[in-house]
Amino acid sequence: MNSKFIELTLGSHIISHGYDNENNEITENVKVDGFSKKIVALSRVKSISEKYILTDYIDGRWIYWEYKEKFEDLGNTLIK
């Protein structure tokens, strides 16, 4: 892929802050009204599922974003 960025339409998300002493994930659910377009560096994208796109964040955190694009279209864009 020639581009270093991708335009995504993202909505509510879950921020993973790491793990506690018992290895349970510490998460923060962020609900937003609707979706908004964002430009994301491809190097931040770690994986996609049919519901979420996983990206890295600051200080070792991860974010699971809900996205509006079709899974197949997004997958094809990322694979190119």
C-alpha cells in the first residue's frame, strides 16, 4: 500500500489501559453519539474484526474502535 494513512469512520470505543495484578484487562468504555471521520496512521492498526478495529495508543494502551466501513472493504484496503 502506498499510503501511510487511512481514513476511517469511527464511533464508540474501548480503551485498554493494561492489566491488573490478577491479569484482568482494565478497560474504559467510551460511548459517543454517531460516527466521525478520522485519519489514522497505518502503523497504528493492529487488527480488524467485523465489529472493531484495534489500534495502539499512547503509553502502551490499545483502543478497540467501532467503525462504519464494511469489513470486506476495509480488509481489502489494508491488504493492498
